Amino acid sequence: MIAQSTYDYDARIIRYCRALKEEGIETDVICFKYFNQKKFENVDGVNVYRVIDFNNKDSILRYIVFSFRFLIKAFFKTISLHKKNNYSVIHVHNMPDYLVFAALYPKIKKVPVLLDIHDLTVELFKEKWSYRKFKLFKPILIFTERISCNFAEHIITVTNECIENLVKRGIKKEKISLIMNAPDDNLFTYDDLRFRKNGSDKTFRILYHGTLAKRFGLHYVVEALKIVNDSYTNVEFHIYGNTESEYVDELKSLAKKIKISDKIFFNQSVHYNKVNDLIKNFDLGIVTYEPTEYMHLAFPTKAGEYALTGLPIIITKLESIKTIFSNESVIYIEMPDPRLIAEHLKEIISNSNKRKQLSLNARNDIEKVSWSKMKQKYLLLISSLIKS
């Protein structure tokens, strides 16, 4: 398995590896090295090879340079490991799409290659770049996506909306499987203790964990907290993720400017195994993604994790979300707006019964697309690739 990511903090990769281990399939992971991690480590039976140090890739140029360095390192590591282990399948995660070519040597040796498309590159860069720059590079992005998909024997992606867009750009539908980025229902357990406290006399803690970038709309929540603080002085917002980014600096500056810094807490990412315990310490999960074309394609795993553990959710009404959660399961917002978020916060802080009912409904919804179901689809796919 190859991913321009870090194994210990990437829930999706961990779930795949655990599923394979349960079936008696040995797995090696090639990824990058995060802070003081070892270059090689056996993590719960998975051999993890960290071939390059993590680099904060805020600019597009730095991202491209880093991704090509990782591609080269992964390419040669894959050759040496394949000669030693004779792999049956190579599973490559995007981004970038062209990372799939790290599996060129096994591909030549007739080993099937599976490309896992978490994010659609064309839509993502349309959002990140100016119109002029995107128009210039769009043909290159589409070409890269197409040759990467054609190189792979099969493709996995995360939502029906992603499948539709890939098919529109010429990828054969029968070559694509939907395996949602669903949380592990064996790891995340329901907890209703949080509903026994009254939001008016104890600290009410709001949680966001995951990627920290402007498109995830956390600045709206910071502004909303300032409004809420006039009525409820006991509300805190805790953010977990890579705190060494320009966006985090922007959030800190905003919080300082509007004098709410004492209510906003920034924390480094926690290991996937500890996320369930982390969530138990909070009263509300918030997922205020910008409703852009790209974000409508994404299913935020954190929303599923909050639902499984019984954490009530305020969330943007994205196309990929509304097919999972009903209006009775989460508090939807059409567009992230500080005043609207503040209104919903005030309502839910003072109403523990509503929070509990939302959490029960959301858990029922997410169980219909749980990892237990997605895991079986994945294992059947791996089995078919091995047989082929």
C-alpha cells in the first residue's frame, strides 16, 4: 500500500490494513515520516516504511516538489520490497493521482494495481487556484487523471458524486467501485454520558478534528463563538489537526482580533486509535465545510465518527451528506454563516434532550453505511484482483 500520507494518522489506510490483517493478508505500507517517527516500524502487524520526512506543503510549488520526491522514493522502495515479497496487489492512494506510477515495476510483473481516489484533483484545484491558472492547467490535470486511472486495473472512490464526475471525464464506470470513507463501527462506540450535564452550568465543548484549511470553514465557527459568548460564557472550541499551517495562524489572529482567544484551543492531531476516547470529552461536533463544487463531492469521515459515538453534529448540507443523514439526525446549515451557526449553538447548548435525539437518529443513519459493510466490499475486490 502506497500513500503520500502518514500511516498512524490516516484512518482510511489503517482501516484497510486492519481488514487485510483479519483475513490473514500481510501488508506493507510506504508513506512519509511525521516528526520523530522511525523510518521502519511494525505497527500492529503492519510493516510501515517511511521513506521521506513530512513537509508542510502550503504552496502549490512546494506540494509539487514534495510529491515528486515522494514518488521517486516510493518507486524505488516498491521495487526493492516487491523483489523481496512478491506482492499480489498494489493499492495506491491519491493525492496525487500520478503516485500510482510508483507501482510501475510490479505492474510490469503483472501485479494488479488498485488506485484509491479520495479526492478528485480537477475539482480540488479548480477551488484552490484562480480561474486563469486553473483554465491553463485544467487539460494537464484531466490528462494526468486519465492516464493514472488507465494505468490501474481498478479504481476505488468515496461517493457517487465522485463516480459521476470520473465517468463524465471518460473513465469507464465498470472500472470504479464505491467504498465510502466510513468510520470503523468496531472502534467508535456510542456514549450518552455527555447528555447528563446541563449546558448552562458546565463547560460546553465543541470539537473539530482533521485537516485544517480555509475550505473547512473553521473561521465561521470562531466568529460564531464570539456571538454565543455574549449569552454563554462557558463554551469552548477545540481544534485538532496539523497546527503548523498558515490557516491556523489566520484563525489565531482572528480569535485575538475579536477577543475570543481564551475560548479557542489548538491541538496536534491524535492517533486514530485515540479518536474515540477524544470525542467522549465533547458535547458537539461541527463540520462547516464551504459548499463548493469540490466539497459537495466529499464525505467527511469525522461526521461519521461523531455519529457513531453519539456526538450531535452541526454540518453543512452537502450533496454527499444529505444522502446519509436525515433532517432529524443532524443540524443542517445551507451556507456557513457565523450568525446562523451561533443561533443553532444557542439552541442546542440549552437543550440536552434535542442533542440526545439527534445523536440517536444520526447513529441509526450512519450504521447503514458503516465500515463493516464497506470492508466486505473491499475484501471481495481485493480477492477478485488477486484471482485475476
